[in-house]
Amino acid sequence: MTPNPVRTYDMVDLSEMIDVKPEVEDDPKFEDINGSGWIIGVDHAGLLFIVDPPAVHDSFFENGLGAPDVGFPKELLGTDAGLYWVTVTCVYSRDWESGHIDDYHLEPLTWKRIL
């Protein structure tokens, strides 16, 4: 009886043969609204506009994309026109019977002019 011959295989790049897909996270990562940084534009009349929001949950934008819609004041009198980096905290008001959140607004902690 003769022994089985040794088989040799060519080295092949397996990535061409296997469909490798990068891992995709199912759940998006959101920033905490408290202490989040927003880029806010202020025009000459003192009206506020959101230029670049942080990665907060989409529910903050259910009422609209404007600054007053997400909880910022509509206008800031006495503020120079320009772009500002604003860190905020979210202030909630709760119903005294049910304990559910009735309303909220964003209270600016710091304003830093960037342009």
C-alpha cells in the first residue's frame, strides 16, 4: 500500500472569496443634552438660529428645527450678531399630579463667540 501523497495548496487571499462587511451598530449613540455644545447664530435683530446641533435624540426636534422650537429663547437682545458656541442644560417642568414632563427649555450655561 502506498502512502497518500501530501497535498499542497496555493495561498489565496480569502477576502476575495468571503464577503466581509464592517460591523454596523444598530443603536445610534446620543449625547446627553445637559452640557451639550451647540453652534448658534444670532442675527442683527437678536434672533437665534441653530447652525450645528449636537448628536442629541431626535425627539428634541419634533416641534421643528428652529431655536425656539427646541427650547432656546426666540431672541437675545443686546447680543452682537455672529456665531456662538453654546453649552446648555435642559430645565424640565413636571406635572404635579402625574409627575410627567410638561415642558422644557434649554438654559444656556456658556456663550463663546466663534465668529
